[in-house]
Amino acid sequence: MTKFKTSKFTSVIVVAAVIAAAAGFYYIHTKYPAVPSYTATVQNTTTTASPTPTGTPGGNSQPATLNLPIPFTSQAPTANWDLVHNEDCEEAASVMANAYLTGNTAVVLPAAQVESEMTTLNNWEDSNLGYHLDTTAEETAQMIQAVYGLRASVQNGYTLQNIKDQLNMQHVVILPVNGQIIGNPNYTAPGPIYHMLVIRGYSGSTLITDDSGTRRGQNYPYAFQTLYNAGADWDHGTNTIDQTKKVMITVWK
């Protein structure tokens, strides 16, 4: 009887110890979950992006192709490529941006309207800057704000996605570039050393432009990398372009 009682008592202790150990193990692993292995993490984890509402930068809702109905004009709408019109790409880009943002639904803007507006823009530049033949991105943005009452900003450094984001918010993008290295066969050689293009859309990595440097410039496609490599801003100090500056003008209401 004594041996049985001792054995029974020992068994009770062992069972209690097992229960206590199990409870302790459960508590520890509940409070401090086990760290998964690298393999388990890679196999069981997927990355998802929350959909972004249309018109908001980034996100899965952006279309693969976009082409805003921005009215087109050549910078020489009457085919008069004199000294002033040869340098009027900034003004022509501004005219197109304003036409779109104020609801103009014309496919091609009337020549008389364009000439009148570009004269107004040139006069503003002469009065406020002292010149009008070559203006920097910052000066062009100031002109757009002052003459048209639109909002405009200049971004130093940009990506293809930056451009797509702005276009998907129905903003107009203007890129200053070295026109001599973008390969447009419609330019009179060697092409403009300083030029501004309106970006109206994209398809993949191709940008769709309204290029005022040619009457064939409506919906003209350029590879993004081509335009980025040619990106430049005017430098009044050297009286030529600075291709280390990759700048983007964004215009909106």
C-alpha cells in the first residue's frame, strides 16, 4: 500500500508538471509568436498595392494608354518661320496648355487666335523679363501664371511615372529639351537647340506630344528616354542650354 501510494503520488506530480510546462509553452508562444523562416516568408508573402482612385498619382487604376485632347498649334501657325516664330515654342506650348485647361475643344487652334495670344505673351516677357526669345522653365511658368491665371510649377528631375501621374490628373506637362538630338525628321536641320514640347499622353514608355516645332507635330511620339536624355533648361549666363538640368513644367487650374 505504501509503495502504491508513493507511485500514485509521483504520477500526480509528473502529470501536473507536464500540464504546467504545456501551459507555459502556450503562453510564451502566444505572447511572442515564432519568427518564420526566410523560406516561409518568401513563399507565403505577397505584395499588393491598394487601388488608387482615378486622377490620383500612382496606383493600379492608371490606364496603360492615355491621350488628353489638348488642342494643337504650330509655333508658326501661318507658316511664317521668322526669327520670332522660330523662338516661340515656349509661347506656343503655353497657348496649348491654356486652351486645354479652359475647355477649348478645338483639334487645331485657329491661326489668328494663336498669333494674338503669342503676341500678348511676348509683350509680357519684354515688359517683365526684358527679352522673349529664350526663357527658362521657371520664367515660362511665371508667364503662364501671370498671363493666364493658371497654376504652374517646375520640377527639377523627373521620371516617366511623374509625367504619367500629372497627366492622369488632367494636368499639362511641358518638357524643355535640346531639339537637335531628339530625332524629329520634320525639323529644318539642325533643329532648335532649345525647344519645349507639350506632353499630352503616353503609351507604355512612349510619350505622345504636341510638338509646335513642326506643322506635323500633333500626337507626335517620342520615347521617354529620348526626351529625358535631351532634357535641358536655358542658361542666361552662358546664353545656351544646360543639359545637366532635367526639368518639367506642370500646368493646371
